[in-house]
Amino acid sequence: MRGQFLLLLLVTSMGYAQVGGESVYNFLNVPTSARQSALGGKVLTLFDDVNQPLWNPSTINNEMDNQLSVNYLNFLTDIGYASVTFAHMINRNIGTVHGGITYANYGEFIEADDDGNETGTFKAYDMALSIGYATQLPFSDIYIGANVKLINSVIAEYSSFGAVADLGLTYANEHQPYIFTIVARNIGYQITTFDGIQEKVPLEIAAGFSYRLENLPLKWYITLDNLQKWNVAKSNPSNSVTDINGNTIQEEIGFLDNSIRHVIIGAEFFPEGLFNLRLGYNFRRAKELQLTDIRTFSGFTAGFGLQMRKIKINYAFAKYHPESNSSTFSLIIDLSKR
């Protein structure tokens, strides 16, 4: 049983190039929005997407009123992620409240005793409930927002509860082509543990920037992630070499190599049109999942969006390995009477 437990934790933290294996509730850092996934996985400046406040609560605004989104991610090894988000404007004075549910289903596992004898099967899942609010500071173009998330994680008869918060600060002016933001995500605590061992929550600090070109239907996105931990690079065993004495020399990672692994870029063509094309590149994912002498295209993402009256369909494709891809689907419905 304990071996299956450790295997599950490894699988859920290795696939998306985070600071994995160092904390619990890592599913919180897996994007379930197709638009965000297509733009590299960690876009933070989408003011016109009801899914964005799950990652940056300062983007909650009145234009999201009565927007409903349902998302599904077909992740690695048949792991399924789903999320539902909704925003509702209480009134013009109070503003808009945002809510969301994220669910990760890891499937069914074989349960065995210490001698390897099969004793049955068990399931594992993670779930988080989020509620958020944002406001614009008086006489400024600065928005501040916060999410509170309650978390439940279950592996067979083991379970854990936690509570975290997200804080966001964004500068946005509708007359300017650029947006700046900084977000601190998953600030909190594991309230109850799986087996008495206290684990850290996946704290992450990130900064985002977007720029809309004036004469071209193109918008650029740049995200600097994991700013709370500068040294995120790990040596890739595939890049080690053996000298003439038979000694194995591990890959050395320099300053620039480590720096670029904090960067994620995305491009959105026709961002305000009825049809959008999106591309993204995650440098850290590309570096950590590359294979020797094989072009894997790891780190590359792509997708599109299609607007039909009050319904919008988004799709994203992400490459991890020559034998493993993931697809994300999003359906956004406008329930307002506008």
C-alpha cells in the first residue's frame, strides 16, 4: 500500500515541470483552462476569461458577470482534471464574486500488502473549492484581489485537508496595450495530514506581462514563475557524460540556463476576433523533459478558440514526450441577458 502511495505522488508531480516532489496539493498548479494551457500554461493577465481568477484573483471584474466555464484536461497516464468556474456581479457598488471547483481523478490502483500480495483496489482524487473577490483601488488603474481555497485530498483510506489563499496585484488601463501583474499563490497550511507527517503547500510567486500590438492582431504574454525559489534547475541524467576513466560527470547548469527556466511565453493571434490561434512555450518543461538525440517538442503548446454567439469553445494541445500528449477542452457560456 505504501509503495502505491509513493508511486501516485511521483506521477502527479512529475508531468508539468513544477517544483514537484517538495509539497502536497500540487494539482493546484496544473492549468485546466484550455486558453491558459495553449499559451504556455501560466498566463496571468487574462481579464476576459472567467477561468483566469483561479490563478490570479485580481483579474475578477464586472465583465465576467454570469460567465460559466466547464473545463477538462486529459493529462498523462489517463489522469483527468476538471474544473468549473462562475462569476456573478452582486451590484455595481460591491462588484463581482468568483467561484470555482477543481477536481483531479487519478484513477484506480492495485492495493497490495507488504509482501506484494494483491488485496484489492483503491482510488485517489484531489478537490479544491475556491471563492474570490477583487476591487479597483480608488483613482488608480491598480486592481487587487484574493482567493480562498479549501482542499480535500484522498488516497484510499488516507485523507488530508488544507486551506490556502491567493493574492494578486494588477495594473491595467483599457487605453494602454500592456498589463502587469504579480501573484502569490497557495499561501496556506495543511490542516490534517495523510499519516501524521506535515507537508508544505505548493507556494508559488509569479509575475506576468502582456502586450497587444497596435497594427497587428497579435498579443504577447510573458510569465516569470517560481520566483520564490531561484534555483529551480536540476541536472538531466540524459545529459551526463563519461570520461576516459569511466567517471560519470553530471550536467552543469549555469546562471542563464537556470534563469530561462523561469520564463514562459505565449502568443495569441486575433485575440479579439471570433476565432483565435494560440502558441506557447515553457522553457523549463522543455529542458527537463528533453531526450538525448531525440526531438520531443516538450514545452510546446498550441490551441484555438471559437466564439459562437453566447458560447465559446477553446482547445489546447501540450507536448510532454514522443509517446505522451495532453489535450484540454473548455466550454464558456454567457448566461447574462446582454
